[in-house]
Amino acid sequence: MKHLANTLTILRLLLSVPIAIIFAIHGFDTFGMILFIIACVTDMIDGTIARSANNGEGTKLGQTLDTVADMSLVVVAAFFILPAMELSATLYWLCIAGFVYKVLSSLVGYIKHKSVSMLIIHTYLMKSLGYILFIWVVVHWVFAYLIFDGPNAITNGYTIFVIASIFILTTEELLISLLLKGPSSDIRTIFRIKQENLKFEVGDRN
């Protein structure tokens, strides 16, 4: 069990390569979507497995691998899946703006705290964003390529919801990075800032 979580995380990282290649060449290919869904499922369960095997806490190695794997999927989504969606120019560039905002938020966390794990802070809202993005790709695949011939009111409406979610939910991550006195990628909500900072203050005294 201790190694299963890291194995799933590494699998997600490795799957990013064929997913990127398939989407770049074939667009919304069924095999590419299957790989994407598998990668997302590993993201949903590896943290739970890691915590159950380590008395409710993840390991530093696991947290680092998880962050790197998550960032790899974000990059694949932005540079390979998003162009395959054939969105309107307005929605496409709004999505790019959201991606840039997420990257800047990640860089703030990394630069301030000098920790790779702060690239993605695993808050409840950030986890929710992961599910929202996963559903976005699946919905787009189903309604734009399996049912209809291209983007439509359903896919465009959900895309607008996704763009708003990226900006709103990433803002919490950015504020946490700015307000935290030390790295704590497992902080679940901005309302835990005070308690987390107290831990760092106690540590500094000791």
C-alpha cells in the first residue's frame, strides 16, 4: 500500500506523454480519452491511498510526485487538449488567461516558499477544480464529438463555468501562498491559515 500511491502518481506522470501526442495528432481520439480518464482516476485515488497507508498523512516524496504529475496534466490540458476543443477565439483565449493565472499562482507559491509542493496546494476548492476540469473534457468529448458535430450551447456554457471556476478557485490558492509563513501544501482551506501559521511560529521558537 505504501508504494501503490506513488506508483499510481508516476503512472499519471507517464501517461501525460501519450495523451499529449494523441491529442496533438488525432484530437478527441477515443483511446486518448481513455488514457486521460485513467490518468484522472489515479489523481482521485492516490492521495487517499497514501494517507491510509501513512496514518492519515502523505509523505513528502508522494506530495512532490503528486504535484509534478498534476502540473503535467495541467500543461497537457492547456497545450494539447484545449486546442483540440475547437472553441471560439474568445473562449479559447479566456481559457489561456485562466491557465496563465494558475501558473502565476503556482510560481508565487514556489518562489515564496521554495517548495515544489507549493506549486499546487491541495485545498478542497482546488480539488473541486480538478473534478470540474475533468468533467469539462468528458462533457466536451461527449457533446461535441459523439453527439453533435462540434462545440455547441452545452459545451460553451460549461466552458464559461470552467473559466469562472479557474479564476475564483485559484484566487484562494494564491491568497494562501501569500499569507502562509511556510510551505504547507496539504492545507485544506484558507480558513486554516491562522492555525498553520501558529505551527510555524512554534517551530521557529523550538
